[in-house]
Amino acid sequence: MKKFHPSIDRIGLSKIVEISQRARKLAPDFEARTGKPFIYFQRGELDLHMPEYVKKTLKDSLDIKARTNYPKSGGEDVLKDSIISYHNEYGTSLAKNNIVTTYGGQGGLQITLSLFRGSGALGFNPCWSPILQSIGPYTETNFNFVPLKNEEGKITFDENELEEKLKTVDIFYFNNPHNPTGKVFTREEVERIDFLCRKHDVFLLSDEPYRDIVFDGKKHFSVAELENPNAVTSYTFSKSFAATGLRVGYAVSKNPKIIEAMSRVDYTQTAGVHTPTQYAFAEALSNKEEREKWLSSCREEFQARRDIMYDTLSPILGGTPKPEGAFYFFPDLRKFFPYSTNVDAEMLEVFLNNGVAIVPGSEFGKGNEGKARFSFSGTNRELTKIGSERTVNLLCQNKTNLIK
């Protein structure tokens, strides 16, 4: 067989998928043996079901011939018009040539990095795992990182280090709200990052799938609200509308030439996002009353789960930052495995064997060994409480056994 291009060999599948498969296999025996539920904290999959008003539009679209034809390259006008109106609510002025529809937010990221294939890039560490394992390798992007730090329960970064490293790259990958830490970057932080990217002629790629899921009355500030002509912001409907399987997103840029190039790449790869779902999510955005009712209930639900998890775990952790958005908690658990030579592997086995699936920190980049990501996206309040209490018990018991 002929040899593949080297970039193909470097692509990996997320360990989250592997952990999910193991958990599904272990769960029946655990539940039969203990009479307790297996807790799935490992994946960013929502247990909520897509809102009825969006489902109705999707179903109705299948009965209209024009809505099952080939999609328009770059996106249907009806969806672009809804996106324009939606962003106008946030003071962002867009035109149709500022928007391209994509297969989920991940599609927007891959297309953007493909425009600069082989470039040097910078991001924050920890980093969303597909950037490290699949999108980065596929686009031959060479990543370097600036660490996010926990300073007295707040996640910060060294601005001087950020600026120095920006001088050496072409692209900055920015994820806000942040997966896996749950940090919501302030407007001042976003503006400062944007300023430094412009100063050093670095392209800014902003990944914002959780823009609607922020807690405690905080406001998400998007890069799209700025006037940077060398920036792309990638969005998705997957998280906000519990539609991860429909793979519908979009990207925006104030530079029409960038969008035109992205549209050509998108057409070459997929021929466009399938038409019925574009109509469905046009309705998702344009029906403001139903949209706000839905998003408000989502924020309320995920904030309640966040509070249950944080209030249960924080007493034994001490100083772990409280998630401000998204639906992840990323504590450092190393002190509970003081003698481990491979802390992530040992930690994962302890959790899985006790009926809890989590993701070890190394999945999100070097230096995160001993940390773990807990997702409360797919566990209702009762299961979140059960899983959090079980986590406390097994961590404390594990440390006691090791010390003995």
C-alpha cells in the first residue's frame, strides 16, 4: 500500500472516546454488583433534548422540497440573516459576506487552520484535546503554549510570557469560555489578547462554543465584537441547543476575503451544511422569545449542577477555581495519589473501578498530569450529587490506603 501523507499518521483519536467505551462496558457489571448508578463525568454531551420549536422546524423542513436540495455554498441566506440579527443584539455588525456555515464549531476551526497549513501557533494550556490530537496534526500546525495559572482560586496568565511567545508564531488559538477549566475571560482580557495579536501581526482564531453557557450573571465577550480584520470566531449550535449530533455551526470574520476562502474550502470538503438543519437553526436564533426561554433554563440547570459539584468537592480540594462557564470542573488531584509513578493511569483506574468516568489531565496537554476534567453536562442534579459524593469518598479512601 502506498504511504499516507505524514499528517495522517499523526492524527489521533481522543482518549475521551476510549474512556467512554470502557465506561459503557464496565457499567453493567458495576451497577449489578453495587445497585448504584455508574456516573458519566467524562464527555461534553448534553442530556437535555433539543428544544421543541427547533425540532418542529427541522421536521417541517423535510416536507418542503426546496429545503432538501443542495445547500447554498457558504450558507443559506435565511440562516445568515438570523445570525446577523442575533449578533446585532450584542452590538456586533455583520453582513452575509462575514459569515460561513460549518459542520459544527470543529469544522470552522479545521478550515481556518487549513488556510495557514504548516504555520506556528500558540494557545493556552490546558487546551481542548482535539486541537492537540487531531485538528492540529491534520493541518500540520505546530503548537506552543502559555500556561494558565491558578492564583488564589482565579485562573490567570502571564501577559509578558504571552507577548514574548506571540512574537514567534503566526496564529493564536483562543478558547472562551474555556474547556476544560470553565474560565470566562473578561472583556479586558479579550481586548488585551486582541491588541497583542494585532501588535505582532498574529492571526486570532477564537473558539466560542459555550458563549451562551455562563454563570453568576457574567457576560461573555466575543472576539467578533471587535474590529480585527485578521480574526475568525467559530461558533456552534451543538452546546447551546443540545444538538451535538446535527453538526451545525458557523464562523465569522470582519474580513470578507477570509470568509470567501473558508467558503471555498468548506465547499470542497463537504459541499455545505445540509439544508434542513440550516432552516431549523435559523428559527433557533430568530425566535427570540423561545430562544431566551430555552437558554435561560439551560444556564439555570448547568449552574445548579456546577454548584452541587463545586460545593461537594471544594472542601477537600482547596483553592480550585470555580467554573464560570461551560460545564467542566478541572481540579488537581495529585495529593490523593502521592506515591504514583503514573498518576493519570492510576487515577483513571481508581475512578472507573468505582463507577465514575473522568478524563485525566494529560489529555489536555503536558503539565496537567494529576488533574482531571469532570463534565456535568450529561448528569442531572441527582446524578451530579451522587457522583460528586462518590468522588470525595474514593479520593479520601485512596489517600488513606496509600498512607497506611
